[in-house]
Amino acid sequence: MPKEEKRGRRRGLQAEKALYRSIYLMELARGSSYIASTRSPATQRAAIAEVFDEFRSLYGPDKLLIFRELLAESLQKRDCLSAAQAVLSFEPG
């Protein structure tokens, strides 16, 4: 794949992420805060499941994967790397 095509895709993905980040701003802030506040792996898994369930009920299942990626990025920015990894490995049902 040519470099310019890769660069164009990357820009497109970044633009899409920026758009959805602004649309889901409240859900990302609330979800990352809630998940970051958990103290055990069990409560973390429960919080992640709850955040995804709430998102699904508001927006449907179609955008769960982009939301998952943005939520993980939000947790990384909070320096909650293990929580971010847990979000990325969570399979929303």
C-alpha cells in the first residue's frame, strides 16, 4: 500500500474518532471516571459492562467498537493503563 494512501486512511480514522469523541463526550467522561474509580478486577469488569450496556441502550450496538476504542484512549489519558487494556479486551455482548 502506498505511503500516501496509508496517511489518508490514518487521517480519515483520526477525523472519525474526533467526531465520535465530541458526540460521546459525556459518556466517555462518565464511563472513564467510573471505571478508573474501581478498586478490584471484579468491580472493574462490572463497571465496564455497565458502561457498555448504558451506551448500547442510548446509541444501539453499531458504534460499540469505536466507543470501546475511545473509552480506552480516555483511560490511557487518565494514566489507567490496566483499565484501558481491560476495556480493549472486553467483548461487549
